[in-house]
Amino acid sequence: MIFTDAKSVIQHLYALPILHPKNDLSYIRKVLAKLGDPQNDVKTIHVTGTNGKGSTSYYLSNLLKKAGQKTGLFVSPYIRAFNERIQINGEFIPDENLVKLANQVEKVIDELRKSDPDFSLVTFEYEVALAFLYFSKEKCDYTVIEVGIGGKHDKTNVIYPELSIITTIGLDHEKIIGPTIEDIAKEKSGVIKANSPVVLGNISDNVLSILEAKAKKENSSVYLLQRDFKIKNSCKLEYSFQNRKLEFNHRPEVEEYDIAIATTAFLLLDLPLSSKDLEAAINATVIPGRYQLIEQHPDIILDGAHNIQAMNNLLNFVRKSYANVTRIKVLIAMMKDKDLEKVFSLFKNEEVTLTSIPYPRAAKLDDFPKDVQTRYPYVKDYQKAFRLLQDDLKDDEVLLVTGSFYLVSGILNMEDKDES
């Protein structure tokens, strides 16, 4: 197969299987080896966590860029366009590079099929190969690599990073890396590598011992939020680590944790950057699809919260920030493999509208719990649902669009088309 345009590459990627029959790294390792192991050509920081890994990755990559480092960033999911997944210094991979690299990967797959006719990559493995190949060819100084799911068995876990980050441990993807929170912690601890520091975020005591035991085994130094480095919300957002004190603009509480984690990781790399420039880099960082305000008076907020922990944090933030509004309206779409019962138990006085998105895993009306189906109205077309709520929104109300980054992406692309 030879690709001639980016659209055909992306269509091919999403026609591939999602999972292999066996959950190991043998497939991606074979392809990377044939490509010359590009993942070993640049310094990496590996980021995992139930929530906050995307935000932390963006903050950290901006700090590295500010310090003069040519910085690659691999994140998921994308919000506006696939090319967001693979970035260098904030610039998305150009279509022509995507095509060229995909053809290189295809050539390698064809070679491997000579001895193993059934050899193939799943979607995420293909994306990982493209990212590592791009960062190597463009001679990045550092790359920030966000996992897809988990850690130990994640397809990005073929690197030996300068340091690792675990932002949070909560219940998500239980069927793949669970079922218990202890199982999830063990899986995520797989990013901790020998003699490489690990920065830990808001980790509960019941799983902290699992991560610390893995770190001890790997001779990895541990830096824990609010023990080894601290963040405090007063007149300004105050950060302290060792003998360094910094101040940042206020953000929602969970974002404050991500800022602290990213800043600590950056300081551990010991790159020259003044406190003023460090603070400026953090304050200027915009996280796509996280607490994103797209309209004001009345306010419309987009956030891709898609599990219990993230939704709870989001609702607490919105309720506190909009305590004086008459009504908080919510448009929500979710994947059917999430813990829908628990997520919807978090809603109190919010006026919720259910919707769906054209995606195989997306929940349709029948996938929602029975009491949720009877309690809230359902509008199948998310664009129609958004327009109805947007047009009806009063000045003393706020609209929150949440439950999935795919929904956030759909709304943002809708708005882009309206403006063009």
C-alpha cells in the first residue's frame, strides 16, 4: 500500500483493529527495530495517570520549549485534527510528513509479512511508530510521551525515559487494566524505570505503597505532590520545591496539581530557565478541551471529563465557579464502556441532556442506565442538541458540554465551520 495524502493515512489507521489477541509489546518492538529503534534517538519523559496526563504533558512540553529545547509531544485524543497527536514545539505534524512516514511504516510491515503473513499493527501502535519516527528524523532534544492506556503494557512503553510521571490513580478502563484500583496502580507503575526518577501527583494512600515499592525495586527516586513539592492556592498559586518558589495564575484545582507535577519534572531535568520565564510558560499554556470557555455571557464550557474522578472534579469546579447562576445545563455524551451508573450519580441539581456521537463505542439511548433514560431527555444528534441548548441559554445560566473528548471535538469543529 502506498499513501498519497493524509486523509488516506488516517482512514487506514482507523480501519485497523484496536487490540491484538495478546496484550504485549512484541508487535510494536518488531516494527520499531526494523525502523532503527527511533525511540532511542531522543530523550523522553513518560506520562501516565487516570486523569491529568494530557494537561501535564502540555505544561511540560511548553516549559521545555521555553528552555530552548526542540520538544516533541505525543498526546491523545486529538480535539480538532488528527495531526494534533504528534507535535514539535507546538506545531502539528504536517500532512506531507505524515504521508511520508506512513509509507515508511508500511514498507517495514510488508517486510515483516514475508516471514509472518498475518503480521499487523493496531491503530495506536501505528500512531506510536509514526511519532517516534518523526521525533527522531526531526532531531528533537526532548519528547513528552503520553500513554494511551495504563503503563506496563501500553504501546508507548518501549522507552527508557529521563523521568516518568504518574498523575493520578483512579477507576477507568477497568476491563482492560483492572478490575481493581490496585491492579490499575500496578499497571501504571510499569512506566517507572531503573535509575530514573518518578514524579507522583495526587495519589491516594491505598495505592501509594504499590508505586513506591516499584520505585524502590527500580532504584527510582520518588517525588510526591504535597510531600516533596507543594502547591498552595492563596492570593496567587504558590509552588515550592526544594529551594525554588514560584507563583502562577489561578487554575481549577486539578489543573493546579498538573502544573505542580509538570514544573517539578522540568526542574528535575536541570535545564536553565529563569523563574520569570518558567512562570510565563505555565501561564500561557492552553489545554485543548479542558475547562475551555468558548462563549461568554452566557458562558459555555467544554471539558472532556470521561470518568468518575474527572467528572467529580469538573462538577465541583463548575458549581463553585457558578454558584450565583440560576441553572447549570449539561450536554453529555459518553462511551458505553464507562461506569455510567456512577458518573450519573454525581449530578445533583444540574439540568442534563443526553446525546450521542457517531463513534462505535459511543453510548446510545439504550446504553444509558434505565433511571438515567427516564430522568433526562435524549437528543440523538449532538449538533442539534447543542444548538437547542445554545439558543435557549439565558444570561443567568451556564452550559457545560462534557463526557467525551470526541463530543468536545465535534462541538469545536462545528463552531469552526460556522466562523469560516
